Amino acid sequence: MPGGNEVVPVVNSLSTVFSNVILTQDWHPPGHSSFASSHDAKTVMDVIDMPYGPQVLWPDHCVQGTPGAAFHDGLDTGHVGLIIRKGFRRQIDSYSAFAENDHRTPTGLAGYLREREIPRIFLCGLAMDFCVRYSAMDARTEGFDVVVIEDACRAIDMDGSLDAAMKDMAGAGVTIIKSGDLVR
């Protein structure tokens, strides 16, 4: 993703502000249903109907056990308390840190946060208009206060998806800030 590497130093500086740090990791099996290569006559960014709704088809990415699924070499993971792996079920994608794309299958993150009495979450990462957006919206649905750190995110911006994400998040009561509001 263009500019994706640029968020790493910002994320590293932000992680020192928080006592609870959680990462998500796309962890797709080979031949995942969200890969364009898994569908005849389909190309990257085509949208198909799946049993759970529309699905954007992506290039093969974050395949389990490959270097492409690893966290960026520069990302400081030493203080991370939990890693949520997403998209590991072959027939369903998962953008949100809270639920698979069927909006019925939870990841367990909401329970983890409630157990630790964490009512407010701060989100950053890739991609603002997909994984961050869906995580923010699901977190609001789950009753959490949500803050998105805009300059610690990058977007794909497919056909206006970034503007749509920003409008959806604002409409759901998600607060958007800059990293400078937390670290100097």
C-alpha cells in the first residue's frame, strides 16, 4: 500500500502512550475466497456476492506463514499484549478486529476489552477505509468509545471509499485526531 511504511514510526511512538496494545494481523490461508486469484475471470478490486454480502477481491496477500503476513520489520511489538488474527477462515474475510465480515462471528476482542475494563479504544493502521473503518464501526456497535488516529493510518481509497469511511465513522460518533494530540 502506498505510504503504508510511513505509519510505522508514528505507531511506534504512539504505542508508548498506552498500557494496553493490541495488534491485528491478516492471516489468510492460500486460496482465500477474498483473493481475486481464487475466482475465474475476476480481477483485483472486482466485487462479488458472498453469502455474507459484497466482497472486494484483493491480490493474494498476508498468506499464513509467509513474509508477506509478517509485521513490518520496524514495528516495535515487544510491548504487545494481544494479537488478533483475521481472515484465517478460507470462506470468509475479516476487515474488523471485532467480527468477521458476516457480522456474526466474533473475534473475541470485545470480551477481552470488557474483561480488562477498557471502555475507550484508539485505532490506527492499514487500511483506513477498510480494516480501520470496520473496526471502528463494530467497536461503536459494541458500545466502546472510539478514537481514530488519522496520521497513523493510510487508505486504499477505492472509488471514494476513504470519504465514505470518514463520513460513516463521524456519523457513528468516532472521534478523529492526529498523533500530535497524544505525543509531542
